[in-house]
Amino acid sequence: MTIQRFETGPRMSQVVVHGDTVYLAGVVAGKAAGESVTRQTQEILSIIDGHLAKAGTDKSKLLTATIYLTDMKTFGEMNAVWDGWVSGGNTPARATVQAALAAPQYNVEIMVTAAR
């Protein structure tokens, strides 16, 4: 079985496809870094849509999602965006945790796995 990699760098690939499973690296907001959790979540979900499309799938086929927040007080703010984006009736298994992220301007990071 082949493995496809997209946006591959020396440290990691943004997207890895093995068989009919698509793995995304954790996604942070580049343009909205330092902005609100709402704005960062919107950008992240847009990036995820693009990555999934490159791999031949979409958000209706999400299997799992892990969401990292720097402050759980922003859980509701992030969920307001997530709830408007996620495919109704096709919600993934999900965990949300509080964690320090790679740089202080990032308040949200989301990592998903999807089927094709």
C-alpha cells in the first residue's frame, strides 16, 4: 500500500494519506496569529478544508479531531465556530485539551484524521 505526502518539509508533512485514511498535522492560524480565538479557528478550519480537498476527501468524512486551546475559557468561543463548520450528522470523535502551543501568538491548534 502506498503512502502519499503533501506539503512535506524536513521535519513533517502537513498531510499524509495511507490507504483510505488521511492524517493531518496540527494546524495553526498563520495569518490570524495573535488575533481572537474566533478568527484563528476560522482560518484553521479553512486550511483543514483545503488539506482535505488535496487528499480527495472533506469534513463530512472526519474520523477524529484533537483541539488544543491555550486557555479553556475560550472553549465556547472556539465551539461557536466549530459548530457552524462541522458536517451535521458526521461529527468526529473529538477531544479538546488545554496546552501550551509552539508560539505565544497561537491560541488554537487542530489536528484531524479523515477517511477518503
